[in-house]
Amino acid sequence: MRSVVCAFNKSAAKKYKDIGFVRTKLGFARRCNEVLQVFSCVPKHAGSKCTIRFDILPLSIGISEIGEGLYDLFVLDPEYLKWADGWKYNPLSLSSVNACVEQMIQAIDNFLIPLFQKCNSCKTALSELLAIEELFDTRRREALSLHNQSDCALPWHERSLFDHKKYYMALKANDRDYALSFLTMYIRFYRVKLKEFASSTNTRQPPIVIERYHSMLEKYTEHNQRLLANDSEYFEAHLAENEAQSLCVIEKLFKKD
């Protein structure tokens, strides 16, 4: 019996090759101008459910590897609640596996491909991802309400800032306000953590962790200062170096395919 992932990969490879998608280690990817669009089939719950994960990565972040994706596709479906946390299937039934694959392919056609078509630059991708994250948060709260559970999460826009890819989208798109919001949040975060590490015996960390936090604090403090000073040359060089790294990874991927 073929696994649902194998069945999905075979169908997706045939269907989406003509629109530029190639196989990666975990799924599929397509370059579209300044961004890399990815999706993959991911099994869940010991082989009784699966989901499609997707993501949009800016070349300006310096891609070193391509993962399975951050976002679950089924949440984009207005009827997402009936899917619980993925598409169900019986791994012992070929017809059930095939039906599940058909449902996932249909969801990609209905929701993911139109989204990818909109996200053809860092500016449009940033806007669309923020809209998706707000939608996901609305639906998360709907699910909590349905089960009479309280919401203890931070506001979605605060949680959204903990995402380096959107920062690099903002830099490439010259969205100074979003980039400064990201930097302000992370500078505060690293300062608070380093203070905790220094003052509490309950939060002792290995030297390598403390060194990494110091390094990231210095990096983002410098970024903040240069952004406030409108040092465009610095960021152009930084993004160009990252893009060269991303293109190297992408070229190897497409050559292999």
C-alpha cells in the first residue's frame, strides 16, 4: 500500500510541473521573482490524518534549506472546522488514500495556487501573509469558542512579528515601518532574556546560547541604527549577499530536477 505522501507527491509532480514547481526533499517549490513558494504533504496522528503545509520565502533572507512549510492549508477553507486539523484517510484503504489526495489537490487548486499567484514580490507576499495570519487567528478563536476554551495567546500581530522571513520581505519591499516594528520587538526580547539569564539561577543557559543572544542583539541593534539613519547601501549589500545564497540553493534544486 502506498503511503498518502507518496500518492500525493506522484499526483502533484504530474499536475504542477507545468506551472514551475519542482520536487524538494520534503515537497515542492517554485521561484516567483523575489520569493520561493513551497508546499508539502505532511502526515499527522499516526497515519490517520494529513495536511498540506505551505510557505512563501523571500530570497532576501538567505535560504539555506527548504522545509515543509509553516502554514496549514486546510485553515484557508471556509469549511475548515469539518477537517479538524487535517484531511482524514484510512491508510489500509487505497480508495481512501486516493480520495484524500484528491481533496488535497482540490484545496491547492482552490486556495493555494490563487494565493501564490498574488504573491509575486516581497511587497505582495508580506501583505498576503499578514492577511492570512489574521484570518488564521480569527479561525483559531472560533475553534476555541466552539469548545468553550479560553484564549491565552498574545494578539496575532504581536506573535506575527516573531518571523524573520517577514522582516526580510519588509526590507526588500522598503516597508520601513514593519521592519522597525520587528527590530524593536526583537531588541526588547533579547535584552529581557539576557537580563533573566544574568539574574536568575533558574534560567542558566550554556555559554553558546548566551553568546548567540548577544550576537543577535548586536546585529539587530545595528540594523535598527542603520535603518533609522536611512543607510540604504548597507541593506542593499546585505540583501544582495542573501539573495546570492538563495539563488545558489535554488539553482541546485532546479538542476537536480
